[in-house]
Amino acid sequence: MARGDRPAVAGTAGGGGRESVAAVWRIESARIVGALARYTGDFALAEDLAQEALAEALVNWPREGVPRNPAGWLLTVGRRRAIDTFRRRSALDEKYAALAHDLGEGGVVTGSAPADPARDGDDVLWDPDQIDDDVLALMFISCHPVLSREARIALTLRVVGGLTSDEIAKAFLVPTATVQARITRAKKTLGATRVPFEVPPPEQRAERLGSVLNVVYLIFTEGSTASSGDDLIRRDLAGEAQRLARVLTRLVPNAPEVHGLLALLELTAARFPARTGPDGEPVLLEHQDRRRWDRAAIRRGRAALERATQLGRGLGAYGLQAAIAECHAVAPSVEATNWERIVLLYEALGRLAPSPVVDLNRAVAVSMAHGPAAALPIVDDLVAAGSLAGSHLLPSVRGELLTRMGRPGEARTELERAAKLCGNERERALLERKLDALPDR
């Protein structure tokens, strides 16, 4: 989401304050944590300070009303907490120095607190270039090689994406306690290894760029189809991922996969206006009004895909997914879509980046190109392998294939299982409508 598109958050004292806190935090948390990390030079401390500011907002805003500059208010409170921390550390340093002196060891170490920030948050300036640098630095430190892949993703989704531990856990089909443990260990590791808060120099970016791109992709995925809640699409997360991808194309302009990722996000987001109905209910691809698709986003996506093609010796994983999205974007209807090409692209993607989700999507494309009977063995192989056991996606696709094959009893079993596993209210309602449309046993 472009910065100019962000809604101004305003409110009055009362119950609306908590909702305003949540809205501001979802949009601005990465910038707040990034600014505090630059201010303090301590990533783990910055995240703690931001959480303290959030807790204070949850107490004050419902009682006193939402401030004129909500994000600035949170940043100001975070900076005040930083000053308090520096002062406590300074006092401890003086006590330790006095003790060392008494022991005859010397070695005085003292600290000093930075100047007190603006009192009400309205004077806090949000420089766009500095914000971008802060968020990118935040992403690179969250994706540092000293962390495991799982820790990088969990930490970045938490501090950059603003997702809760529950949301991250649902996205990765793991217990919430596991996600919380990963985040805690990651912060301790970064603190123990004294990783500096900075955008790494060019020679170090390549090794960390893959993790950064993966995290941007995952943030967009959560925004594109929310893993839980009442809304199918979370435009704040999807928009933030698009913004970060655009920034990355400026930071690493000659990396093909950066442009491939941006192309994928733009082409996918182009369908957002038609993916939900007036009441927020999901609209399947075959029923979408393609006139509502964002043609400007399609043009941007195709241009980014062309740039990725020019820079590379073949498309990478994100570029291949973008090419699939382009097939949908240029087709006048589902029937006129080049499904044969989509099958080939999924086969190439499966060789380059094999995963059960890729195989499941290939099965859907095969069903459209050659019929559901040709696709069912692919899905059955995934079932036999125990793939995607905790996800609603596999039984949902299998139920759809069985419905099209005229096997409603088996389809009902699969769709009932999918509905039970689905965490998103809107998707679950769609699955239940499919169940209602099935013939009686």
C-alpha cells in the first residue's frame, strides 16, 4: 500500500481506541521498530520498546482518545522508554564502576541518554527515505545468516509484518509456542552476536536476499488470503509486501528474482478488486468480473516480469509464478486461459522449487487442461505421502475434483474435512456453500 493511501486513524475516547491501536500497529509497526532500532542501535531492545509503547496505547487511547499523530505518539513513547533504559544502564554502570574502584580494578564505564523527544508525538518527522532504510535494515537483520530459516521468517513476520504469533503459527501449521520460542531465540542470538542495525553492504546482500524475498512473499501470501479472521484479504499486509518489493527493486536493481517477485505480487494483487463480493464473501476465479481487475497493476506486473526476463538466464521461482499469474491476467475468461502453458510452468516450478503446494496447484491446472480424472492421481499421491496434512487446501481441491467427476458422497467427505481445517471464516463459508450445493447422499 502506498504511503499516501494509508487512512488517517482518528477516534475518540472509548471503545474505538483499541481498534485504532490495532489499525495503527498493523500499518506502522515495522516503521516504529525500525526507527527505534536506529535510535537505540539495539534490535531486540527496539522490539521490546515498541511493545511497551503499544501496551501504553492500549491503556491510554480508549480513555483519552486517539492522538492526532498516532504513529508519532507510539514512536515518542518508545523513545522515552529508551531514555529510561539508558538512564538505568548509566546508573548501573556508575554502581559497577564504584564497586570496581573499591576493589581496586578501575575501568569506569558510563552511559548517557539521548535528548528527550517531542512530548506529544506531533513533531516526529517521518522521512520517507529514512523509513525505507529503517524497514529494509530491519528486514536484513531479521534475515541474518546467524539465524535459522524458520527463525528468520518468524521474526520478520513478527517485527516487519506485524503478525501475531498465532497468525504465524497458522501460516506454517506449527504450534504457537513453537513460533514464540523461535522469535525469542532469534532475538537472543542477534543480541549475543552483536549484529549491527544496518542495510548490509553490496557484497553481503546476495546471501541474505533469498531470505528477504521469501519473507516478503510470505507476508503478501498472508495478506492475499488471510489464514484466519473474518476477512479474506488483508490489504495492509499485501500492500506492505508490494511496497517492500518495490523498494528492493531500487536497492538491488540487477537481481532478476527481485523483479520476478514484484511482478508476482502486482499481477496477483490486480485481481483483488474482484475477489470479494459486496459483503466480503469470496468470489471464485470463474465468477469474477474481470473488468474490475486493476489494469494498471497488470501493466506494472508485466513490465516487472519483462525486466526479470531480460536480467536473468531463465526465470526463477518467483518469476515462474509471475508468468503463471500473467496467463490469468491476459485471458478474457477461464475457458480461454492457456492452461497448457500453465501446466508447463508449474512443471518447471516443481523442478526448480519442489513443494506439495506446487504439486497441488499443478493438479488444478491439469484438471482445467485435461479434466479432473487426469488430476486426481496427483492429488491422491499427495494424500498418500501425508503432504499438507493440517491444511484445508488438499481436501478442498480433492473435493472439487470429485464433485466434477460426479462422486458427491466422496466429495462431501473431503469438503467437510476442508471446512473443519479452514481457519478463515470467509473461506469456510464458501466451502459450506459448496457442501450445500452437493446432491443428497
